[in-house]
Amino acid sequence: MLKHWLRVVCGAVFEIGWVVGFKHAATLWEWGLTALAVYLSFYFLIKAGEVLPAGTAYAVFVGLGTLGTTVTGILAFGEPVSLAKVALIFLLLIGIGGLQVVTAREEH
């Protein structure tokens, strides 16, 4: 089961890459890497969805992508950070973890 959740995580990492790429890509090489990231993010999500419930896998995928994109924007691109943003990130983490726990319990 862990292998399939790792696929969701890998997909989310590549999702962060293509979201950043869409905003910052300027050269053909960068656009090529962005396209590769799109492909790999959905490849990993689809492979995980073959075993995990599709709705849960997608919710975790999007949540991790949102989390990663927000943190990347703050750390790498100097986007503003606020207490509300940090609190919502923690809430998102709790929701992602909760979905994984509930899904694991339902399968046993």
C-alpha cells in the first residue's frame, strides 16, 4: 500500500514542477521539462489510482501539489507569508493525513 501512496507523492512533486514551469518557463528546454513534469505527474497519479480509491488519491495529489506549490512560492520566489497562510497549510496537512488514515482503515 505504501508503494501506491509514494506514487501519489511522486506525482505531486512533478505537479509542483509543472505549476512552477507554467509560470516561469522561458526557453524551449524549460517548456520541455514542464511538459515532461505534466506527463510524469499524471502517470504516477494514474498508476496509484489503479489500486487506491481514485477520489482519495486525487484529493491527496491535489492537496500535496497545492501545499508544495505554496511553500515553493514562499521559499523560492519570495511570495508573501502570513499567519493565516501557515495555519491553512497545517490544516491542509491534517486533511491529507486524515484521508490516508481513513483509506487505510477502510481497506482492512
